[in-house]
Amino acid sequence: MSEAGGGRGFGSSVPQRAPWSLVAATAALCLVSATSVWTAGASPMSREEKQKLGNQVLEMFDHAYGNYMEHAYPADELMPLTCRGRVRGQEPSRGDVDDALGKFSLTLIDSLDTLVVLNKTKEFEDAVRKVLRDVNLDNDVVVSVFETNIRVLGGLLGGHSLAIMLKEKGEYMQWYNDELLQMAKQLGYKLLPAFNTTSGLPYPRINLKFGIRKPEARTGTETDTCTACAGTLILEFAALSRFTGATIFEEYARKALDFLWEKRQRSSNLVGVTINIHTGDWVRKDSGVGAGIDSYYEYLLKAYVLLGDDSFLERFNTHYDAIMRYISQPPLLLDVHIHKPMLNARTWMDALLAFFPGLQVLKGDIRPAIETHEMLYQVIKKHNFLPEAFTTDFRVHWAQHPLRPEFAESTYFLYKATGDPYYLEVGKTLIENLNKYARVPCGFAAMKDVRTGSHEDRMDSFFLAEMFKYLYLLFADKEDVIFDIEDYIFTTEAHLLPLWLSTTNQRISKKNTTSEYTELDDSNFDWTCPNTQILFPNDPLYAQSIREPLKNVVDKSCPRGIIRVEESFRSGAKPPLRARDFMATNPEHLEILKKMGVSLIHLKDGRVQLVQHAIQAASSIDAEDGLRFMQEMIELSSQQQKEQQLPPRAVQIVSHPFFGRVVLTAGPAQFGLDLSKHKETRGFVASSKPYNGCSELTNPEAVMGKIALIQRGQCMFAEKARNIQNAGAIGGIVIDDNEGSSSDTAPLFQMAGDGKDTDDITIPMLFLFSKEGSIILDAIREYEEVEVLLSDKAKDRDPEMENEEQPSSESDSQNQSAEQIASSSQEVDLVDQESPEESSLNSHPESLSPADTDDAASISPSEQNSNPTENHETTSLDGECTDLDNQLQEQSETEEDSNPNVSWGKKVQPIDSILADWNEDIEAFEMMEKDEL
């Protein structure tokens, strides 16, 4: 699925009653006949081992499902670390992710047909009774139309499909009388108001009780939706129409698909990621096969399979030709710009594209499916799981992994197509990794960081709906499943819809509108089943021969775009300068920039701007390197902006004569002890030697067991923290070296890490501007022993100590209450503050402000969830408060003075004013902040 992770695919063959069975454009009919072709390519897995692995999958499902029912039901999802249910509104909001939760026992509904696939028919019957008894679809809650459709509506329809199948068999569900279908119809009508737009594209969210645009609905003001959100409805809505005879559902879903097709970019035949639901204008013009678009392509092909409408096949093939022409760069699948598809829109891939090899199998295009799948498998072998996003040189971009099933899905379909036991071994690896790294006492926990193995208190419903279904079917023989899986099509959430719906209640006009306004290349379309000898040459080692060159692709890291660099290595030339390596104080780097046509402009406020003029480059290759460098700068800035902003912290002086009445507003750190989750740290302060804390301390006895004071500058914040921690300090306070700086005039910011693993830093670290820091330094000079409290917010004063000795009048003049601090911190606009210097900066076209040197360093790319609507291309070289600076210093070990008076969330210039000469070429980077992951 496009936003939360989903499944795709359908059974490996179709019944003769399907009208399209002889003209399928996919390899569906051919998969079974090809399953024995590859068996000589790898050591076959014994029947006993396959059964053992299948039983292991059953046990794993029982562990996940059983803990959900015991500890979470009737909540929507299980929180496996805390062994309780996740209820919307009772847990801190996770943003858009929570839009899947509607207080309708999501995991139970999503798991219904999985129970039948895994032969748990008694549990299925019990689950259906619970759904009918307990689930309420009339809740006052705003939910995602997309997620509710694929998970809940799809789950109810899948459950109904298998309930009537079991009833026909005569043993189970004899009492069933279409109750799940009636619930699905009720939910379908609740979703229909979302389609009340001029375009026919649905609103992205709807209130289950109040619908759209009513005051109590709290939704209906959105203007944008993702392509997959609007284009992943046809299977469920058409099935609902075919089951019930109510054609309105299929009509609405068809209208949305028709509109998306009309709005495709005509020269490239690609669609963007985000579209305005009222005007049809593309909001994000980058295009790929991953997040935000993926299941749109999937549903075009499957709509043809389920409904027999040729126009859907023609549309899919037209898009597929464009995908293979522009996006596919085997083994990579890289996003491009819809208007300039020869230009890559980004240098990383997201995990949702892992479904695409499976879709290619169904299309009958096996070679690229094998290549991309193998590349993904190599990434998994390196990190144990597929990171949420990874770069073209296979570094982690976003480190989370919410137990997505897409790779397992593609593994299943490749095995069905080839019969190669290699894919059974791949599935075995997935099982082992899940049990070794994700299994916890109360279920399976999502990975917060695949590099560290840390967990997140999350087990999404799609994990039960899809992962176990595909893994079980991978190892199951036909007799291991109580029904013929080939009689059904899988939705994007792996729910099962019967293929006989293609001949039921056909009341919708199937006029082919596709070829009326597009010139089709007939060679693109397979109107007959592909010849298995073409798909699978008579060579048992064919698949292995495709995989072999990719075995070390991750370790060698030489995808497209890197090859020329390696060639330059062999010729003795230095590789192009990468943005992540750039240091503004390095003369050699400045010379390289000049050669690439990039110049530096020093502003009066101390910041530095980068400006590129391609015509000033030494050569066309240097100009290309310069463009890439500027693009990388923009992307680095975007990555840093995705870091969730932490609230201010408090440094409270609790010793005589202050007694907690002086509370200093402090900036947090993205590493070390999180004061919002742990008890405050209290201790006496001591200055470190050297004061900058950039080397091993020469006075460890002075800071042992105390909170060390260190000065900003000369090295990374994380390096300072490690040095004082090694000396025995229990905490650290970094004081700004820019004299006169104050939290009264400058927005606070968070101290970044150094781009490396900072889990070794276990002490709390806070930042004080010069004015606030001087209060502590003055207190040390006057009173020698000064005790402070580091916390997420000010604590109550100590009345007993205060009564023993009253504070001096001098200290009284410096005091402010915790309430005052809280009030003032709320008045600081961490997002929209803009200094006069920034206003004038924004008036300069063709300028990019990437950064000075300072303490701040790269934030882990796994951090995300910033304001998705902001543009982040213009960033100054100012220090921790600027995002791009954090990225630029990833490799740096030194820093210089900087201007602290710049907001970390300041307004920035739009890309077209930064790089006028290249504005359309790199427009996609402007939109990278919101990826539907």
C-alpha cells in the first residue's frame, strides 16, 4: 500500500469462467506451468523443511494474533512493547499514521481472511462473530479514506468472500447470512461523501460519523491527495458493487481513475505523487513506483483482471512502458520529474517499491523483477530488514522498518513464477530475521532503527493481513490450503476477492475511453498469455545468471551515477566533491566549487551563500557535477528539516541563594538522555579543561559526578559530550561563545549529533546562549558551589531551603519563575521567525545558502516528520540552528564562530528563486518533504 505498507498480487492462475483468461496481459496463466523450470538452479528444499517453515509461520501468527486479542482487542492495534492496545486519542498523536485508526478493531478486521488462508477456520468463525458483535463503524473520528478502504472495507469483503466459500463447503459458517457484506456496504456509503469534489477525486480524510465539511466533521478543508490514495479504490468499490448490485461504488472509483489518467503528463505518460483534488494540478511533480503512487499502477492492472475492462490494461501498459523507459535503471527504481523524466528527482529509494518486482511478475516481465528483488535482498542481508528508505549507494536514508510485507510479497510471486528454491531460502531468511530481531514477548515490534536494532511500540495491522499470508503461501503446497487460492485476486492489502465477480452484476458501461486520446503502441500490449519459453528460457540457471552479478552490489555500491566516479579513480583523477563532505573552510573544496561553476558569497551577517552558474564551469562534466552538488545540498537540507523539533528544556539553579527560582531556558540535544522520558538530572557544575571540551579533559577529578560546563566551538557537540562523559560527568551544559546571544532574541535550537551512532552518549546535554550561561558562570565566581537541575520543565522550588536563608537582592533581580519561562518559550516561533537579514536574503534569486562550519552535524536520516509543506532549499551556514549546516559537518572535525540568531525552522526561498537556470530540472527536490511513508 502507499502510505502504511501493503500487499499486491493475485493467484497464479485463473478459472476458465474468467472472460479474460485467454488474453491476460500478465503472466497469471503461465505461472503454474513455469513453476518447475528453475528447480535445478539451486538445491531444492525438502517437503519436510517446507512444512517445518510453514508451521513456524503459523506459530508466529499465533504469537502476534494471540497477543493482540489478549492485550489489545477491541483496540485497533497492539502496542507490543507495553502490551496494550493503541486507541486513537489515548496515545500521543503520530500524525498521519494514526489516520488508519478508527476505533473499529482494525487488526481483527484486517486479519479475517488471513485466518482462513492459514487454515484457522474455527478462529475465523469466532473472529467474524466478534466483528459483528463489537465493531462500530459510526464513530466520531477522522480517518484516511485510502487506509479505511484497503484495510477495513477490503478486510470485510475478504472476510465475506471466504465466509461464503466456507459456507458452500458445508462445515463452517452455516449460520452466516452476508452480515460482513452488509457492514461493508454501510462503510461504503460512509466513504462516498469524500467523492464530493468537482474532479471526482476523493478527499483524503473523512469523519465516519459526520462525513465531510460539517463543523463537527473536522475535515473537508484539504486540497491535496496522493495519486495512490485516489487511485487505489477500484477493486474494493467494484467488488462491493458486484456483490450488492449497487453500482454507485464502482462508478465513483472509475471516475477517480479516469481523472488521474486524464491528468497524466502527456509527453512522459507519468503521474506525479500529489494532486490537487479540485483543480487537478500536480502538487508534487516527481514520479516513481514507491510511496504515493505504487498501488495506483497495481490497481490498473488488477482492475483489468477483476473487471475485464480493456481500458485499464491499456492504461497500465502505457504507464509501464514509461516506467521502464525512465524510472527503471536496473536494479534501481529512481524517481524522476514528470516533465523532464531523464532527470532523477532524488538519490534514494523507499521501501514501498519492494512490491514492484511482484507486479512485474504478473505483467510477465521477469528479468527486471529478478534484478530489483535481488538488489533489495542484498540490502536486507546487510541491515536485517529493508530500511524505510535507502540511497543509491545503499546507505540508510530513513532507518525505520514497520515490518512491511512488500518484499515478502514479491518473493512469493517470484517463486510462483520460477519455482526457484532460492526464493524459499529468501523467505526462510525473512522468518529468521523476524524472530531474531522483531519478536518480543507481546508480539512483533517494528524496528525504530535497523542499524541499532532498536524497537518501536508498534505492530501495524498490515503485518497480520499480509506478511504471514505471503510467507505461509510461499512454503505451502496446494493441498496445504483448504481452497484454491488461484480463484482469487489479492488486493493491495492482500485481501481476497473472487474472480467470478468479473461476470457478476455487470451494469457499468465499459466504453474504452483510453485510446480516444492517446496513441497506443500495440507492441506494448500482450493480448495473449506470454510464451513460457520466452519468459523462462530452457535454462535451469537462468534466474541465477541474472542474480549473480548483483550478489555484491550493496557492498560494492556502484550503481548508476557512481560508475563514472570509479572510472575517474582508475585514471588517477579525484572523485567529484559530494555535498556531505563539503567544508566551507577547506581551500581545496572552494577550488573544486569554482571549477564546477559554484561560487561563495559572504553575507554581512556572517553567513555564506552558494550560487551556481553552469556557464562558468570548467567543462560540461564539471557543470554536471556542480548541478549534482547543488541538488545534494538541497536534499541534505531537506533531510535535516525532517528532524522532529524538540521542545525547550530548563536549567534550574537550586543551590543557595537561588533555591530554584532562577530557571534558564535551554536548547535540547538530539542525543543523550531524553529528559522528557527520564527523571531530571541534579548536580553541581564545574568548568571543563579544556573549556571547549574537544579533547580528553585534563581535570577529570573536577567534573567527576558533576555537570560539566563547556564552551561551544571547535568540534562536534557529540564529541564534547563523549569527552565529559568519559571524565565522569553526569551531564553537560554547552554555553554559546557568541557574546551577548540570548534566548530572548534568538529562537532556540536543538543540538545535532555527528552523523554517527550516538547511542553511546547516555548523559543529558543542554545548550545555553551566552546571556543565560553567564548567569551560571557569575554564580560560580560569587558562590563557588552552584547546583543546578536539568529537566524538561522547571520543578517546584524548595521551600525548606529557601526558608533557611533568603536569597540576595542581586539574585532576585535575575530570577524568573518557571511559569514565566514556560510562557516565554511558547512565544518563540520556532518555525516562522524571520530576521531582517533573512528577508533580504530571500530577495536574492539564484542563491542557495548551505552553511558555515559549526558544532552541528548530520542528523540521522531515519529522523523525520517535519512540517511537510515547507520548502527547505535555502539554508545558511550558521550553526546548529540551520539544517543544512548539520549535514555539511558530518565529516568535519572543526568549527568556527557563527551567527546563532537564525531560526532552525526559518522561512526559506523557493527553489525556482535559488536556481533559476535549473528550476524545472530540480523542482522535484522542493517537494521531497512529504513522502507518504
